[in-house]
Amino acid sequence: MAEPQKHMEDFLTQATAIVVERASDEQFGVSELAEAMNMSRSNLLRKVKSATNLSASLFIRQVRLEIAMELLKEGNLSVSEVSYRVGFGSPSYFIKCFREHYGFSPGEVGNKKVEELQKPENPISKSTARNRSQYWVFTGLAVILLIALAYFFWPKNIEEPSQEEKSIAVLPFKNESADSTNLYFVNGLMESTLNNLQKIKNLRVISRSSVEKYRNTNKSIPEMAEELGVSYFVTGSGQKVGEQVLLSIQLIDATNERQIWAEQYNRRLADIFSLQNEIATQITDAIKVIVTPTELQQIEKRPTENLLAYDYYLQALEPYHSRTDEGLQRGIELFEKAIEQDPEFSLAYAHVAISYYLLEMFRSEKLYTEKINFYADKALLYDSKSAESLTAKAFYYIQSEDFSLALPYLQKALEYNPNSSLAIQMLADFYFRLAPDTEKYLEYALKAVQLQVASGDSTTQSYSFLQLANALMTAGFVEQAREFIDRSLVYDSTNYYAPHLRAYILFAEEKDNQKMLQRLIKEWKKDPSRLDILQDIGKFFYLEKKYDSAFMYYRQFVEAREANGLAIYELENSKIGWVYEKTGNVQEAKKLYKEFATFAESDQSIYRNIALATQSALDENWVETVEYLEAFAQEEHFQYWFLYLEDEPLFGPIRSRADFQQVMEKIKSDFWKQHNEIRAKLSQEGLL
């Protein structure tokens, strides 16, 4: 029996209002809607189906697409901006859904007549059609409110990607065996499928950590697709029975839940590697993704000929992926057993090296450096074209602080595995700390977030957004940086570094030294051991020329730095020395100046000429100061913060000189020119 008309209309009105209010939240789905409406998930599914003849997830998507249409008609936002505004995980997935719903791409909205923009009604009952009519009227009113209250996620004038992105997620396989100890084997089959697909450059493959949270989920394919921003899903189940492998694989189109391809396999255990290759090939054929001969060669490569060694390797992956000290140590033991069975097992050697690096990644005392080198060299000896082997060697050079030698190994690793989240994260960090380049830093930070999207670990997701916010800020994308630092704190309000970065982002918006000082002091009081914040407080008092206050904080910083034997913030010694001199601490100032001069001469980064210009200013050699600044002005992709050079008190005596003003103007104009070039390039690649 149909539910009363008025009750159904009220239900749709309420449901639509909630979806409109939460449309920008990419995590909002069926479960969240059910919770907001105080009803069970099953009851919500039934009522939505009865009222609209749609599944609940498609109902939510349709509301989002209707909002998107209204925003596109306004003509003030780009396609990418709209996609994020209505909660889609990626512009390419939004474009795919929009085209399927309306019959044309969102980029064509501005060229269509009004009547062409109307979506034809589905052939449903008159009562349901009447309900939907009222429901879309309400949506239209809610959209107006949404537009009035909405905030901007992304920069203007971003072009629609020229072609639809191929993206896929491999969901955790189900263990069909009665023996739960076989779970590692089924997980290994899932990981091998994932790894083979990751080797294809023209396919974006979501990382394992991001899909692991769906192992026991009750979410639908469309819900997961919206969260991950992918076009396709691979699902599977399997078991090992004696010497036989039974495996069932499905490939599903995420937009309509249509099964594109499915296959059941019953193979001998000895044929496991050819089975893995066959699965990858059939998937890529089904979604029509281009696989190069080099990529095919990588996919077809057999990791070992020894099945017992491979079994130990699969067992090791489970604790290895835990990333805990205990898990990594257990993984090393099992990888070692694999090596005992096959002394030429490159992947096992590589994972031992990577495990040792991860164990010491955040430790000051390094005990495993030579072991990392030994196992990395063994891995390269037996497979020099393995992304894992190359990453392992890069980690050795990073551990040894030979950073310039690490870079080519990371770059080469990415050639063999374009979807390696580990290599991408390391490259992002490399271009921030070790070889500063804001364009490359932002590029890799964006890629890392794309591959790690919706990670089940909220702390990991928080730090991914923190890194992206920092990359956006250093490249001058202030509004976007604010968005992602706030999202970082939503995922983990205890994130240790996010409030500090947020203070800087707010400073870039407000240009208010006093508010900045208030925020910094508030954060420092939470943890007085934070030397990074302590020296920043001193710096902003220095910029205000409040030298007594600056000295109070700088002195604490210098004493703590010396007591702990830390070589940090050496570029700041010129400022600290100046404050010491202004407050009568002349001998200490001379010591700091000397340390700064040594640093300036040895600095090989793109900021070397800034350090030398500062040294010349301390020597009151103003001609040389300007010359070094002019040399710095030739650099590319420096950080946004160097636009504030003209406010440097040390440059005060030449601030009114024409040559100084001219070089400052060039630094600013070149930065914003490069900023716009970065925006255009990353937009074209679908990264921004």
C-alpha cells in the first residue's frame, strides 16, 4: 500500500534539505542521511525507493547534480569548483556522472538554451512525478540559500579536463575459505591485482590504505565512488584449496553499478603468476585503458619461481602494512624466510630495506643505515627495474642525507609504478625540504592526496591534508590552503602541526602581525618545547621592531637549540643576531653573525642569494645587497613567503631606492606569473 501523499512529500522535503545542506561534504552518504533523519538505513532505502524510484545513493547524487546545474547556470564557477562544491571526489568523476544524467558535459552548460538544460523525467507514476516536482522546487529554493552561504573551494577559471580520466579502486577481496588463516593469501591476490594496475600510467589507482576501510562496509558502490572519486571498482573473493586457487573477480562501472566484466578462475597454485597477469590484462581491456609495452613487461614480470618463498612474502605483507614497530619487525622476519627460500627474490629484499627505513624514519639515532643499503643493493642486483628496489635505494640515500642522490631513484621508481603513493609522498617532501620547488611540491602533494583519498586512518588523512595545505600555501593558493588546513583539523583536531600552519595561512589573508603574534603565543603555550613556534614569535616581534620582546623569545630559542645540539633555522641567525645587537648583547650577536656567514656561504639551495644579500646588508654593502637580490629574482618556484622581503628590517636603509623597489617588483610579478602557470598546468592535468 502506498504511503500517504502528504507524509511522502514531507519526507522528500526533509531529505532534500539535509542533502542540500551537506552537499559539499564528500563523506556524506546514505548512512549519514539515515542518521540525520533519525531512521534506520533500511527504512531510508525503502522510503526513498518508494518516493522517487531511485536508490538512496542515486537520490543523493541526483540532488547534488541538480545543485551543480544551478551553479553552472550562474556561470561564476568553473567545472572543477562546482564538482568540489557539490561533494564529488574528483572533477573527472563529476563530469562522468553529469554527462550520464544530463546527456552532455558540464562544460557545455553555458552554450545550451534553457529548454535544453532540463533533464527529461523518468517514466514513473504520476504521484511520484508530482512529488518530484515539488521536491525539485524546494531544491531550487535551497540552492539559492546554498549559493548565498557557500565558500570557495578552488580557484577561478579552471578548465574542464580534455578527456575523461580512468580511475579504479580494488576493494578488499573476501576470503571464501573456512580456514581463516588463508586470509593472507586472499589479501595477497588483492594486492597483486592492485600492484599490477598501479604500473599503468594512464590509470589512477587508489592506494590500499584508502580502500581497506571498506573491507566490512555496507556502503553501496555509488557511495564509495563518491568518496573515492573513481570510475570503476574491482571486487573479488577467493580461496586456496590444497594446490588449487579458486578466484572470482568482477569489474563494476561505478556510475550505474553495472557489471562490465566478470570471471571465475580455478587454477593450479603453480599458475598463480600467470593468473595475476591475466586478471590485470582483462581489466585494462574491459575499460579500454592504454597499456604501453614497457608497462606490460612490468606486469608480466614474475617476482619469484619459488612458491614457498612467495607464500612467506604474502604472509609478510600483512604485518608490514600495519606500519607499527612490531608489525615491521614481524614482516622483516617473514621476508627473510622468503629470501632463504629464494636468495634472488628482489621484492623481499626491497621490503626488508624499506621496513628498516620506516622503523627509524623519525628517530634521531640511526642504527640500520648499512642494512638498508645492503638489502637495497641486493634488490637492485636482482631487479634493477623494480619500483620497490629503486625506492629502497632512495631511502638509503635519504637516511645518509645524500639527498641529491636519492632524487633520481625516486623519479625512476615513479616511472615503473606511476601510482606508488610511497614514492609520491617522498617526492613531495623532497621538493619541500630538501630541494625546494613549489611547483613540484604542490604537484606531488596533490597526487598523494588523490591516491590516499578517504583513508580509513583519520590521522593519516589529516597529515595528508596538512601537507597539501602547506604546498598550496607556499605556491600562493591561500584560499585553497585555508580549506585544506581546516579539513586537516576536521579529520584530527589534535594534529600537532596544523594550528601552526593555519596561523600562517590566516596571516596571509589578514596581513596582521598582531593577530599572528596572538595565535603563535597561544599555540606555543600549549607546548613550550615547540622551538619552531618559539623562533616564529621572536621573528614577528623583530618585524614589529619590538626588539626587547623579540630578544625574550629568541634567547629561549637559542639556549634550547644549543642545549640540544640542533642545527636548525640557521637562515634566521641574521635576525636573531640583529636583535641581540639592538638589545646590547654584542658578543653573542657577533657569534650569531659568524654562524650566519658560514651558513650563507655553504647554502646550495635556491635561497642562497637571499642569504648572501642579507649578509651584505649586515655589512652595509648596499650595492652588493641589491645585486644578490637581483640574482635571486632569476630563481623560479620559490615560496610565497619571500614576497615579504621588502618588509625585512635589515633592508630598511635601501627600501626607498629605485633599484631595490624595482627588484622587489620583479620578484612579486614573477612569482604571480609562475603561480598562474602552475594553476593552468595542474588544472590541465586534472590535479587542481
